[in-house]
Amino acid sequence: MPIRWRLAGGSALLTLVILCGFAGAVGGLTSQRLHEDFERELRDAADLLREKITYTAPVPYMGGLNLDGLEPDLAFYEDGSTVVRIVTREGILLKSTVHTKDFGPPRKRSAEEDGYRVETRQLRPPVADEIVPLPLYLQYARPLATVDATVARLRLFLTIGVLSGAGLALLAGLMVARRAMAPITELTATARKIEQTRDPAERIPQVEADDEVAELARTLDGMLHALDASRAETEDALRRQREFVADASHELRTPLTSVLANLELLAESLDGEQEEAANSALRSSRRMRRLVADLLLLARHDAARQAPHTPTDLGQVLVEAAAEVGVIADGHDVSIEANRAIVDGARDELHRLTLNLMENAIRHTPPGTQVRASVECVDGSVRLIVEDDGPGVPAELRDRVFERFVRGVGDRGGSSGLGLSIVHAVAESHGGTVTIESPTMNGAGRARGTRFAVQLPLSHSVRPVVGAQAG
């Protein structure tokens, strides 16, 4: 949940608790006061009615009283809710309003009966001719539903008020939290932009206020300044290192060429153990020359030193590379399909790319294995395929096969681990890609073979002609 929602929700919840407590207290006190007022008015009305009842010349009637002498007339209280009854001690109804209920014999001065509040008062009629009339009682009642309805409306209004207050507190909290979180949102957007562009030179927007958010913005901005300076120093050091490696590799080629020439002359003039020692040194020197050439190519790629590109027939390059690996085929069945395909590139680098792929296939497959290579034009691009039916690339090396100095098990002495790195670098410098595709499945259901696919853009200066083959 976003922080602004947590802040606003906490504020609304606290407001809800406070309003609930306030509404409970106000509702309880008001409800009690309404009931007390209702009961007081009922008592006062009962007392007033008893005082208003007068008696005129009562006439004895069966030991009782002529009720026609009672005044005022009870019809005055016919309001549909008030009930007035005159009863005997036994609860015999003598006179009442038209709207009446049976409350039974009089008991308490004030009581609740069947949803009514009943006030009971004793009437004292005068004595006529020394005949004591029956004791009479006045029952004055009103329904509790009226005050209960008022209390219910009060509770409804309080509930609506509490919920409305909590809702307004939530909206106000969201507005305040959004305004407070706006600088942090802006900082987040800037940080995300820096993450996408990887440019620490981007500046953090300064917050006008002088609070914790402004302090965070200043701290982040200072951190980016430091990272930008560190990045510039690192890039400068790496640039000098790449230039040094490229220059050193270039300078090493001349003395190595001189050493190789002298070793070749020396090996021809010696015999026996001395000749074998000279040939061993010659082999090591040749390997060193190739390693220096590989390092020079990679260093040029890292330093963005691109060799001049000219229209080059990749099919012809494949033919030349196949002829060169033919002497080291060591019993492998090498076949090629070299269609004419013109690309813009450096011929020597493309030759190294093709040669490395074919040598890699021969070096990592047993004698008698088939190695196939082909060049074709597909959808406006040139596709170079080199595949074999050997044991395939181990699963743990598939994701790292194009990294530098990565070699398979048992290949520590026969390879420098730079061959496929050079393939990747050359393909990238020519605007192309190289991928290792999924191996095929043999009859036993096991993965067999390795397939490398290099895709390069077709040259726009020469229209490709497909059909010329060599192999």
C-alpha cells in the first residue's frame, strides 16, 4: 500500500475513533436527557390533569359516584397517542378517551406498560350524604415510541456525521499526503530515469522547503555528483588501459615477427635435439603471435577503433577459411556451401570470425565428425552457419560461451579461450549478432551437435547474387 494511503488511512481511522467516542458520549447523554424530559413532561401533565378534574353535585349511584359530574371532558385529549383512563382500584374502567389501552389495575405511580409510560394519580371525589364513593385512579399514558423514534433519528444523524467526518478526514489526508509526497514522487521519477539512462550526470530537482525531503534530495544529488566523478575517472582509466593494450599488442607484433623469422632459420640449420628445441620454441612463438593478434583485435574493439570497411564477399571468405582449416581437419568431414553474399566489413576480421568458428568445431569434436558451414542471404541480411554433430556445448557453459578466457573441461592447453569472444566482437563491430542455437536430438533422445549462427547486414552498395557455390 502506498505511503500516502497509509498516512491518510491512519488519519481517517484516528478521526473515526475520536468521532465514535464523541458521538457515543453525545448520543448517550442526549438520549438520557430526552427520556428524562419525556418523563418529566408526562408527570407534569398527569398532575395538571388531576388538578383540572372537578366534581359537580355528585349523586350516589349504587354506592359509587355519578361520573357525569367529572369535568373536564376527556375528549380534549383525543390526539391519537395520549391515553387517559379513570379506573377503580380493581382496574375496572369507568371513563377513558376513545383511543385507549388496558393497563390493568393501578400499581405504581410511574411505570412502563406495553410500550407506554403510565403515570398513575389517585382522585379524591367529595363525600355525598355520608356515603363514601369508590376510590378512583387517573392513568395518564403516552407511547415510548415517540421518544424512541427521536433517539433513533439522533443516532442516525450521529452515525452519518461520524462516517462523513471519517470520509472527509480520509480525503483531506490523501490531499495533504499527496502534496507532502510530491517531492518524493519527483525524486523517484528522476531516479528511475537515471536507472534507465545510466547517466549519473542527471541532476536531482531541489525541493523548496527546508525539511527531511529537501535534505534527502540534497544528499542524493551529492551522491550522484560523487558517482559521476567516479564514473568519469573509471572510464578515463579504462580508456587509457584499452589504448595501452591496443598499442602494446600492436608493438609486440614486430619483435614477434622477427623472433619467428630467426627461429625458422635456426630450426633449418640445426638437427637432433637442438632442432627439436628450436621447433618447440617456434611453435610457442607462433601461438604467442596468434594470442597477441587476438588481444589486439579485442583491444581495438574495446577502444572502438574500427578497421576500414569495404564490400566483402563472405562466401569467398568462407572458402578461404575452409582451405586453411583443411590441414588441421584431423579426419573431420568438412563441407561448405558458400553462396555469394556481400557485406560491408574488414576482410581480415571476417576471416578471423569464420576461421575461429570452424576451428572451434574441429577442436571440440572427435575425428570422423561432420563439420558443415554455409553462407546465404535471408531477408536482406547475410547468415553464416557453422554446425557439427559432436557432443555439444555443456549446459553450464552455454550462457558464458562468448565470454573471454572461458574454456571447456579438458581444453586448458589447446585454446586461449578467446576464439568465440573474437567472433562475438567482430559480429558486433559489423552491426551483426552471433547466437548458439539449440542442439538437435539424436535417435536416443540425447542432444547432439552445436550450431553457431552469425547474422550480418547485407551491403547496400552491391546487389547480392545467389547461386555461386564452392565447396
